[in-house]
Amino acid sequence: KQEVTQIPAALSVPEGENLVLNCSFTDSAIYNLQWFRQDPGKGLTSLLLIQSSQREQTSGRLNASLDKSSGRSTLYIAASQPGDSATYLCAVEETSGSRLTFGEGTQLTVNP
Amino acid sequence: KAGVTQTPRYLIKTRGQQVTLSCSPISGHRSVSWYQQTPGQGLQFLFEYFSETQRNKGNFPGRFSGRQFSNSRSEMNVSTLELGDSALYLCASSRTGTSSSYEQYFGPGTRLTVT
């Protein structure tokens, strides 16, 4: 059974800092990994999707990497801003279809 | 292009009642998945529909059911509501139902409170 773990559970940083969020998964047989952000009481916003054959994806200040063999992914946020404050979730899509298995999330607070 | 829409956004029900939630996917998306989000269990997969067929099912009791219509819109139903069913129910759609590298897009969710 696939298990996804995110570290740290919470993170508080000053504005402008670069930061890294970590995600690990137990079964490396995945199709892709997706990073989301969730604002309080809201739905999920897709940030980046990394296919299993890729090593990384970039969008603006965000960079996500994937090491399938070791079961790890990182989300790098450059020059953090208060608007980045949210919960960040990683999820893996398994070979069985469109089922996503989520981690518990990292709650990020960026202080002005 | 309109995003995933879910109705209603908020719902209050009493134990023992049943409830139906609706999800309209992004135009052209044929796969619709449902998730339950609670503070204690996080995000858990309920089921996925593609071309009106349930292709995957999570580990939830039979009180949770769903269906998909020919226009890809989906509904989920929960019968005999329990207090533990209080949660944010999220719907996601993707371009295709075959496991691939397509992103899943989530709706705003329906907040269900069972009293």
C-alpha cells in the first residue's frame, strides 16, 4: 500500500527566504507526482506535475524534483512571499489509474 | 475555460439522512474522482469514474456511492449519514481516464456538516 509522507508538517519563514518542502513515497511504481497548494477551507490548486520519466519541473519561482528510485520529491520555493502561505500537498498517481495518494501536507507561513 | 464546479458549497444534514453532491468537470475532461478530506484522515480517495463507469474505488463503506452521466457530470451520494461523515468533499477532473501524465484539477469542495 502506497504511503506518502511530507516533512516538515509546518514551516514558518521570513519573507524572501528560499525554502524546500519534502515528500517521500514508499512504492516507486508511480506514473507521476503532483504538487498542490490548499488555502484554508478551499479546494486544491495544482502547482506542478512531474511525470515518472522526468527529473524536475519548473514554474515561476517553483521547482519540483523527483527521484523515483529513492521515493523522494522536493518542492523548492524561491524568494518566498506572504501570498505563498498555504498548505502544500504532494500526491502520487499510482499505476492503477487516476487514484491519487496524498501526503498530510506542509503548512507554510511566510511572515512579512 | 471554466474550472471544476461543485454544488452545493455548504450543506448541513442530520444523522440518518442522505445527501447528494454534484460535480461538473472541466469541459472535455472525462475522468472524475471524488475525495474526502478530514482533519484526522487527510485526503482519502473515494472513487473515480470514466465514461460513466466506476474504474476505481477507495476503502469506504457501501453507504458512499456515485455515478457519472453521459456529459461527464458526476454525483456522489451518502446514505444514512453519520457524524464522522462531516468533511470537505472534493471532486477532481482530468483529461483522460487512462493513467497518464495529465494533471488533476480540483473543485472548491462541498463542506458537509452532519449534526
